[in-house]
Amino acid sequence: MTTEQGSGQMVRALSWKGAFWVAAGVPPLVLFSIGGIAGTVGQYAFVVWMLSMLMGFSQSFTYAEMAGMFGNKSGGTSVYGATAWLRYGKLIAPLSVWCNWFAWSPVLSLGCAIAAGYILNALFPIPLAESQQVLDWVAANIANYTAETQSVVDYIAANAGVTVDDAIKAVAAADGVAALTPWFRVYEAFALTIPGLGTLHFNSTFIIGVVLMLVILMIQERGVAQTANAQKWLAIIVLVPLLLVGLVPIFTGSIDWMNVTNLMPPAASESGDWTLGGWTLFLGGMYIAAWSTYGFETAVCYTRELKDPKRDTFRAIFYSGLLCTIFFFLIPFSFQGYLGQDGMTEASIVEGTGVGEALGNMMGGGPVVTQIFVILMIMALFLAIMTAMAGSSRTLYQGSRDGWLPIFLGKVNKHGAPRNAMWTDVAFNVFLLALASDAGGYFYVLAISNVGYILFNFLNLNAGWIHRIDSAHMERPWKAPTWLIGLNTCLAFVNALFLGAGAKVWGYENALWSGLIFASFIFPVFWYRHYIVDGGKFPKEAYEDLGLPYGELGARKAGIRPYLALVLGAAVVLWANWFFVLPG
């Protein structure tokens, strides 16, 4: 390792505060799915966020211990935990890393899709039917419509009881909106349907999203220190107003306490009981919230770039967890208390493009304040995307260095940034962006990527106790209490429950199986790298990091217990997927 740029290695340029700022893009992730969870769980949405955040904070202590054990590794806790599984099956370790990567990487495409929506709304707005320009267009063209006009005939057929005059006005207004909508807003070069996956839309959202992605890539090409500096100022500009949004409604009395008390279970019966369908929806909320609330574990992606990893690793993840706890408690509570269930489930909130306006309204501001919050929302998305690209690219980088992923991903540029891994991230997300360029594809990408994230967390939480048994000889600058390692092991199986029950909730009953199929893609990739390229052995540094002689993985001191954990985890997932059913 080095502190000098241009060495062809990663550079030790970060303090724990730098890693904290790079991870500061996690709190805005609450805005990605705040509407979707409210629409699924109903009044219990803010409870879901709080419970999920408490689980994430508890689990982070297992991750903090493992991160301290590997001061020379990058890529985050999936890499550190994966090494525990090497003795028990070479395929399990790369599976954990792969699942973590394809869970984090889509933040690029999902964030760019939402940001593109804000930019389109600002620069190419769709006029309202009651706006003066539409009214003028209707007045100038309404004479062209008669009772025999086909669109009028179709409208009357679809709306029984409507008069001819009302039908003509409605059709003319709709045509006026379409005629005055800027061409770029509805531009689509072409669409491509992939059976079993979805439709790729190469439209205006896609074009703007790709440009945003390339801008963020150029910033990160300058190295982790420059990334952390940019993140610091973005975080201050974004998180301070976001914190005020959470606090101001509480102190000004804008919270309607009926929205957060006397809670009704999701899809409850007339008696208000918890039904099996209601529990399924609740577990679905916990499933999708985990994608955001657990995300601050990315703070330990930069261990190899910390100046003092023994001291700074724990601090980075602990203080990142505290920051996220504040935001994931406050924002969902204030949103729900202010907007209520109907406001939380409006289409613009669910899609994410109306969150900025909602933030402005919560602060009691007029149009100017609302526009400021729209701009802040775009910056918040930049913050989240920067965090995701920095972390996920380093996971690819370390996966290559450890012999799990293709060799070319293990190269860095003169600034110590993993250039090839970052470009791979971008290329993958250009494809996902085409899939996520409409609301349906957005949640499909989110549901599938979270299959990987829950799988990674299950494997990684079990890695904590496996390392305690098999790698007891390794130094631990910070050691979690044993009871907490045990609790987090139990939470691994709670996460398996979320996976089995929750993946089906998001409108795609095959999301679990699609996610598992995508997870399996790592097997041929690893097989080629390990057996064809590396001759069945891992790179020398991978053994050194574990304190083992070259070519030896050490004794399996844990015996059959890791295999029993895998079998039990799979059984929980399959049982939950069979037992829990959607309402109706």
C-alpha cells in the first residue's frame, strides 16, 4: 500500500471522516422507496423503517469486527465475510461478493432515473389541462371536434352517461396537453422487450440518466480523496435541509397525530385484525426497507484506503450508522404524519419525482422554496449515486484481487481509483437504466437487486461466528460482544424470512427466482477465473490476508455447522415463500 498517487495501487488518503462522508449518500436512499413502502404497508410504514434501521445498526457491529481484521482489503464487508466461507465451499465466497455488488450497483441506474425525471419536469414540463396555454389551444381547435370524431366516440363508450359536449371538451383538453408537451419529454428512440425480464426503453429518461452517470464517473476518476471531498459538501448541502424537513413539522405542529396513531394493519379485515395477507405485506415492507437501512455498511468499503484502518474502520461504520438512524427514524415519521396515507401513496411520491415538492410543502414554503427542494432532491440523488459507485466498484476491484472475478477489474488508474471496475459498473447500469426508465421497471430492478442484498446479509452475518471459530488467531482491533454476534446470527434467519415472504410483494411473484438466477451467474465467472486462469489456487495475497500458507485454506474448525446454517436458511426462505400469501 502507498500514500503516493501514480503507483498503480490504491492510495491511503482517507481518515474515518472521509469514509463517513463517502457513506453519507445512504440517508437519501429513504426517498427511493418511501412511497412504495407506504403503499404496501399502509400506516405501519414508519414503524417498518424504524425496525429495519434498528436491525441494520445491530448487524453493523458484526461487520465492523470483520472489517478491522482485513486492513489491506477494499470492497466492503461482503469481501471480509466471504473469506470465512472459503474453507466450506469455494463457490459460496464469490456468491456473497457478487450478491452485494448487484444489490448496490443498481443505485446508479435507479437514482439516475429519478434525477432524470426531476430534470424533465423542470426543463420540459407537461402542461396542466387547466393551464392558460392549454385553454387557448382548446378554444382555437374545439370546432374540429364533433360527435362523430372517433376519439370522442371512444371517450363516450368508455365513460357511460357523459354528454357529447363534455366528451368533446375532455378529448380536446387531452389533445391540447399532448400537442403542447415538449417533444423531448415523450421522445423514445425505440423499445426492446426481453421475455421474462421486461422492456428496455431508450427514451429521454435514459439519455439524461446516461449523461448524469458519466458526470459522476468523471468525478470519481480523480480518486477517493476527491470523491470524499465532493461528498462532504454535497452531504452538508443536502442533509441539513433534509434534517430540517424531519424536525420542522414536529415543532410547528404540522403533524397530524392521527396519521401515526391508531394504526390499522395492512389489508386488515373489517375487525382490524392482522391477517396472513397483512403479515405478508408487512414482511414485504421489511424486505424492501432493508435495501436502504442496511446500506451504511458501505462505510467499510474503503479500509484499504484508510490512513489508519485499525482505528478508523469502526468509527466510520459506527458514526455512519448513527447518522442513518436519525434520518431513517425522522423522515418516514414526518412524511407520514404530514402527508397521511393518501398523500404518501400518490403516484408522484411512489415514483419519486414528487418528493421534492412534498419536501417544500412540509417546510411551509411557496413556489421558490419548493423549487429549491427540487434542486436539493437532485443533489441528494447525486449523493446516493456517488456512494453507490464508490462502494460497488471497490467490491468488484477486491473480488478481482482475491481471485473471484475477472483480472481486468483489479486495475487502478494513476489516482488509485478502480477505473475498470467503475466503467464496468456504468456499463451494467446503462442496461438497467433502460429497464428502469418507467415505474414498472424501476420497482422490478429494486425487487430483484434486493434478493442479492438479503442473500449477502445472510451469508455475512453467519460469517461473523465462523470467523470467531476458524480465524481466532487473527487480530481484531475492535471486537463485538459475543452476545451481539449471536443476536446478529439470529437476525440472519429473520432476513431469510423477509426474503421468502417479501420478494413476491412488489408486483413480481417471480422476483425471488429472477434474483436467484441472476445470483447464479457468478458460478461460471468464478469457475473460469479460478480454474482456467489461476489453475485452482487463489492469488498469494488472498492467503496472506488470512494468515495462511500459500495454497492452504486451513482447518474447518466449525465442522458441519456452516452447512447446517445454509440448509436452515434455505428452508426458511422456501417455507416463507410457500406460507405467506398476498391478500385476496
